Amino acid sequence: MALKHKTPMLDELMKGPWPSFVTDIKRVAERKPQCDDILGLMELSYKDREGHWKHGGIVGVFGYGGGVIGRYCDRPDLFPNVAHFHTMRVNQPASKFYKTDVLRKLCDIWEEKGSGLFNFHGSTGDIILLGTTTDQLEAIFYELTHELGMDLGGSGSNMRTPEGCVGRARCEWSCLDTQDIVYDITMRYQDELHRPAFPYKFKFKVSGCPNDCVAAIARADCSIIGTWRDKIRIDQEAVRAYVGGELVPHGGADGPEKRPLDIQAEVIDKCPTKCMEWDGKNLKIWDEDCVRCMHCINIMPRALRPGEDVGATILVGSKAPILEGAQLSSVIIPFMKMEPPYEEFHEFVGKMWDWWMEHGKNRERLGELIQRLGMREFLRATDVKPDPRMVNTPRYNPYIFYDPDDVPGGWSRDPKAYRERHQP
Amino acid sequence: MSSKEEAKERIINWMKEQKKSKHYFNDICKAVPEINMREAKKLINELVSEGRLRYWTSGSTTMYMLPGVDDVEKEEKGMV
Ligand code: HEM
Ligand code: SF4
Ligand code: SF4
């Protein structure tokens, strides 16, 4: 079937050896008129250099404030099949494990009731169902929940669908049960996920180790990153095997060949805190100075492993630029055991949310609020004691303020008496 | 009327008095200043379940508005 709209500019994007979303959508457009219109609409946007989507709406499923994002095109006269083209977010299973029959069923539902286009996965982590009409929303929701045991994810001013790395399911470095933590947060905070009442979005992301494969430190208002507080486990025999050229360094990530590892240049000299030493036979690590950057472990995975006393570092406040510039999360709790039922963690979350809901301005992320009112206020509100490990560069900033309460003996000050002794 | 129903009533009245139709959660809470936010959230959720308030969302933010009988129809026809 010939497509209705000519799309010369989009067609440029079909050239080259890489996958093309234009090719993909054209294939679906053979059977789905909305996909034909979506290409036509996009071609028009390329021509006009303007978007043709209106922003937002009231549509949703009953009782949920999130999970559906109303989308209407502003040229329904030209593209009637995408006059309504709502997005649905589906909460993906922790670490994105699926059975193929679930995926097939999901495709069946969406082929029948939507555009047939998916996004696996959106940058939120959810499965994104791209494009349906208002009258299909409840029916899709019913089938998702009743036939697949799946739920809608977060959107708007609520807790967003939490996300985690593959963790212990496949990765030997994981210091956390990332699936369990994601599941626990999802189930415990159903109200926060579905009924928006925050100043703005709030994201949790969980990485099993400091390699941080879900980029929790850059993308989550609360980043949970696995770490250990004992020593890196060393197999000296295997270290010598790397140096002797018997093993493939970097797990094969920079070439599959065996070669002698230049341990001094590739490991020791690159340790950010210079806490390692190699005497030609044995590797020594001063673990008290190790900042758990993972570099040495990444280079010599057969020889080095994270310690056994594992837990998480809790960081807060990262975000992409909107009101303020991009920000990374800051360490708030350097180490927490992070074992079920995670009470210590949830107690912290409760205090953090109370403070943000109380003081946050509309559309102000937690990180921006901390920037505005100060880390001191945040630590006070969450009952966390300041710790040198929260400071990026100790002694960089000489302005240190003390509270009388924080200093043994404290002090009191009488401004009136002061003025009697000192003229203004 | 229970104090809870009275507070819900005050929220609805506050919404009616405003010039704009869409409001942030934070601002609606000002209608019931003596109630903390977690409790206010429960009231607002109830109002949504009862169909007396409805959500509007851009996808990134959420706002609340009073429902009209033909809201969805109007939105679909591009009248709002
Ligand atoms: C323990 C006592 C003092 C402390 C902690 C202190 C602290 C400071 C600090 C932090 C600044 C830098 C302000 C800035 O650049 O933003 C400063 C500037 C200054 N202070 Fe003090 N100060 C003390 C005593 C004094 C005394 C006794 C004098 C003079 C009698 C003085 C004269 C100055 C002057 C002239 C500047 C430079 C002002 C400028 O660059 O505009 N300070 N002081
Ligand atoms: S973040 Fe660490 S534990 Fe998780 S998958 Fe990546 S390397 Fe493995
Ligand atoms: S993990 Fe990083 S800081 Fe720690 S010893 Fe290895 S290279 Fe050094």
C-alpha cells in the first residue's frame, strides 16, 4: 500500500547502515493509518521547524494522576488519524526482565488498541506505548492489570517508576539486590506513584556498584549506589597472571587478546587516591584511602572483587537542567546496610519528602531546593549528621559555620551587651 | 458536616474563587492552611475519586482543576 504522505526529508534518515525509526514506522504505517499521519506530521515539523503537538491534557485512567500523557496534534485537519495520540507509560519489571509471552501479549493489546509503536524503554525506564485515543485508555489499562499483572508507571508531579541495574541477577559486582529494592520502593509508594502531590517529579534509581550502570548519580533525585566498607578482595595469584599475560585485561573490553597488563600504568597510576602499590609480586591496597571508584576491579576482574560487607551509599539531588543547570547527586548517607525491610531507608525518605513538600516551590526539584535553602537545612530536616565524606574537596571552602548546639559547651550571645562594649 | 467534609468544601470554594482554572497541589493547600500536606493530599485524593476535582498533566507536571461535564469532549475538539 502506498503511503499517503510524501516525506522526502524524513527519508534521508533511512539512509546509512544504522537502524532508522523512519524505516520502522513506515513498516507499521502499511497497516496503521496513524503511523502514516505521524510521518506526515513530522515531515511538516521539519519543514516548518516547529512542533505540532499540544502539551498535556486531562485524559487518564480512573483514580490515577499519572501514567497517561494527553497528546493532541494541532493540525487535525491535515492529520486526522493523530488528532489524539496519547502516550501511556507502563511500569517495567525490575531490571527489565520479561518472559516472551508477556511481550507478545503486550504487542497484541497494543496492536489492537493503539498505534502498534512502542518505545523499549523510555528514558524514564518505562515501556512507552506511543499513541492511542481516549476511548481506549481504560480498556488497555484493564487488560494490562488483569491479564498481564502490569501497572501504569509514573508521570507528572509524582514518584516516577523506579529503575535499577541488572544487579545480582547477572552481575558479579553487585553489592545490592537491586530488583528487590526497586520492587520494594514501587509497592510501598503506590500512592506517591499514582496520585501526584509533590512539587514536581521524583526519581529513585538503584545501581548495584559504583560503576552505576543506570547513571543513578546523574538522573535520580535519590540515587542508591552499592558499595562495601571492608576491603577489596585480592587474589594475588590472578594479579600475577594478569601481569604475566595469561589473562585478558579489562574483561575483554579493550580487545579480546591476552596481553601482559602494565599494572603500574594501567592500574596503580590511575587509582584516583593513589592508594595502591605493586612490588613486582604482590599488590597492596590501603583500603582506608580507597574511594570505591571500581577502576582497578574493572581492569582485573579475575583478581579483584568488591568486599563482602556490602551496602549502599545514598545520594540526593541530581537532575537535568530546567530551572537550574544540571546537577549530580550529593552523598547524604555514606553507608547503609540496605537489607529488607529497608526501614532505615524509608524513614529517611519520609523525612526527605516531608521537607520537600513543605518547602519546595512548584516545579522545584529536591536538588534545587537544597541549592536554594542549603545542605545544612536539608541535613537538619532529615536528622543526618554532617560527615566529611559529604564534602567533595575538604578545606576548599574556608567558611565554616557552627551552631552553638553542635559545639561542646555551646555559647550564648547578647547583642545588646555587645553594643554597649562596641560602638557601631 | 464533619470537619473533613468542611475542609473539602473549602478547597472546592477556593478553586471556584480563582481566576485561573488549573492549580498546583501546593497552592490548593493554601485553602486549608491548618492541615498538613500529607493530610491535605488525602482530602484532595478523595475529591478526585468523587469526581469533584480532576487532574491535568503536561506529562512532567500535574495540576488540578474543577471538572466540567464535557471536559474530555472539549479537549478533544481543541476547545480548551
Ligand atoms: C577573627 C576575626 C575576623 C574574621 C573571622 C574575619 C573574617 C573575614 C572574612 C571572611 C573576610 C572576607 C570577606 C569577603 O571577602 O567576602 C574578611 C575581610 C576583611 N576583614 Fe575580616 N575578619 C576578622 C577580623 C577582622 C579585623 C579585626 C579587621 C580589621 C580591624 C578585619 C578587616 C577586614 C578587611 C579590611 C577585610 C577586607 C574587606 C574587603 O576586601 O572588602 N577583619 N574578614
Ligand atoms: S552498576 Fe555495577 S552491579 Fe550494576 S550492572 Fe553495572 S557493574 Fe554490575
Ligand atoms: S577502587 Fe579505585 S580508589 Fe579503590 S583501590 Fe581501586 S582504583 Fe583505587
